[in-house]
Amino acid sequence: MAADGVLTQLYQRGYLPPGAHASPQLRARAASLAVAPAIRQRVVAGRMTAAWIYGCATEPDRLALLVDANRRISSLRSVRGCTFHEVRLGPFDVVSMGGLLVSSPLRTAVDVAMHVDAERAVPALRALLARPELGVRLRLLRLAVEASPRVPHKRAALAKLAALAAEPAAPD
């Protein structure tokens, strides 16, 4: 039906009917279909996958899934089509959406700034900041990055945020 133009592919096995809008909930649901039910509640969609779910990045080739450092990751290594990142997740870092755990907008922005190359990160960060409903503000994002413990790429993340701050404001 997708080949005939009746349905629009959303992500792998997820499709939209004609005229339907790809909301964050629908993108999260489509991504959840690519995650085995046995691990779905043990992983969190993060980084550029979460940015895509929020409508701020292009569809990822592979899902970026975060696993809390307190959980065992060894049993997840055989899952295909996903990249796993062992991280520390705080109580406000995760939201549930469309049957999938997703990193919060602020955590997503911090992770994108820290771990994604500037070419892909800056447009995604710009889009995250441009959506007031997500609640991510540049000052808050900068404070969150600065408050991060000693981590690699912190200086590069702050440079990405400085580049965003230097951009001219859009006319109202």
C-alpha cells in the first residue's frame, strides 16, 4: 500500500494513513515497533533518535538507545538495527511516549550537543530550541552542559551552543 501511495512510511514497520500528521507520539510508536518487546522497558530512545521523535531531526538509520548504567547491557548486544549507549539517567531524564521511553527534551538537547557531530547537531539543536512546547531554552541548555561532570566533548558542546547564540534572531 505504501508503494501505491495509500500509506506513508513513518519508520521501518510504521505507516501513516493519508492526511495523518506525524506527531511525536506516532514517531515514538513507530520506533517502538523496531525494539523487541522484551527490552522495550529497559531502553530509552535518545540522542538523534529522540530528536527525530520530537520532530527536530531526520529519521535515523539506526535507533540510538540509552541504557541506564545500573542495568545490565550484555543481554542487549544481539539486538539489530540499534546502537546502545550506557549512560546515567536521572529521574527527570525520561518520558514515556507512544509505548516507548524517550529522553526528555532537555536531556536530548544535552546529549545531541555533547555526542553528535556539529553538522548534524546544530540544526537539531536549533529545531529543539525553536519549539516552545518542548521547554528547552538556550540558557538552560548551556547551564545543563556546564553542570555536566567532566565528560569528553564538553568544550565542543559549548562551542556548538555558542554558535547557536551568535546566530541572528528570526524576525517576528
